[in-house]
Amino acid sequence: MRPALILTHAPHEGPGLIGPALGAPYRVRTVLDDPAPRLPDVDELSGLVVMGGPMDADDVAGHPGLAAERELIAAAVDAGVPVLGVCLGMQLLGLALGAPLRRRAGSELGFGPVELVADDPVLSALGAVGTAPTVLHWHSDAVELPDGATLLARSATTPVQAFRAGSALGIQFHLEVGADQLELWLATPEMVGELDEDEVDALRTAAAAHLPALTVAGSSVVTAFADQVRSRG
């Protein structure tokens, strides 16, 4: 079986629930600072997952490997390879498909709702159209909807919270984070540097209320994506 490839951009933003759910061999690579990374051809992949990170998705000067990531993402979509972009990964997917990035478009950090506005074979595992499930947000940049893509979710702050473009699903929020990974984030200065102690405590309290249900829903979404990966593999 062809392996899936998971691209990461920070040690604390790993695949989380995604890796165990794939049910297929996968490799994890971090290439964002490599000006000429050797990435596999899309014909060698059963799926492509692009995770989050603190950098701007269009900062190719500071992180030259992002250019190669965007090229691989575009090629994967053209070839019908299942692609999942999470947070920064969604922004890279949008850029790869020609959509502009909006830096500092609006900060969302913590648990809050997204409105689901269209059916999708993967994201619909999160809830029905018209519902507003609570998810975990952690971003200030956003990407616009690529031409020809279908808007799947939105919020008041971020008009494009999720979209489908052919074989690719982009989600601006985090469904891959379990309790252990969230604790790692809350202990990572890069993640909570702008938060005071009370805000961190409030996040822990919100996690106790929302994360159990979100973990179940997130696992269902990831499993639906994994089914697509296994079908290609």
C-alpha cells in the first residue's frame, strides 16, 4: 500500500488523532526551512495531510520549503489524491489553489462554534448542515475561498472556516487535538505567549466541557478521510 504523507511545521503541532486513524502506513516530514526539499511524487502517495504552524502561509522568504509544499498540494489535488489541510495547512491549500491569504484577519483562540453550510463526505461527520458545533480555534490569519471550491463552514470572524476543492478538504479549526496535545499547547510559550494565566485556566475549563464530544466528532471526521486514503492506497 502506498503511504500517506503528513507535513508538519512545529514539533507541538503533530498529527494528533489523524495518525492512528489513518489505518495505513504514513510518513511525517518537516521541510518548511529546506529551500529544495525532496518530496515524493503524488503517484507514490495514498494521501496528503498538511498540519498547522505559527508562520504565515505565504512567508516563502522566511520558510522556503513552503513553496514546495504548495506545489505538492496543487499536484495532489490535480491527481485526485485525498488531501486534508488543517489551520496553516488549509491556508497553504488555499494558496496552492490561487486564493489570497488575509494576514491578521481576526483572531480566534479557544472553543467556539462554526456554522456548517454544506454537506461533505468527510466534514459532515462533524454535524448536519445548519448546525453550529463547538470546535477548537487557534489562528489569526485566514484564506479566501478558492475559485470553484465549496464553502463548508464559516464563523462571524472567519468567513471561510472549511472548504472542499475536489479531493481536498481544508479546515481552519482543529479536530485532531486530544487532551494530551492540548495540554502540550498550553505548556508551549509559542502557543500561549499572549495569554495570561487566567485565560489559560479558562481554556482548560472550556476543554473539560467541550473536548470529550469534540474528540469523538473529530475522530469521525478523520476516519472518513482515512477511508478515502485507504481506497486510493
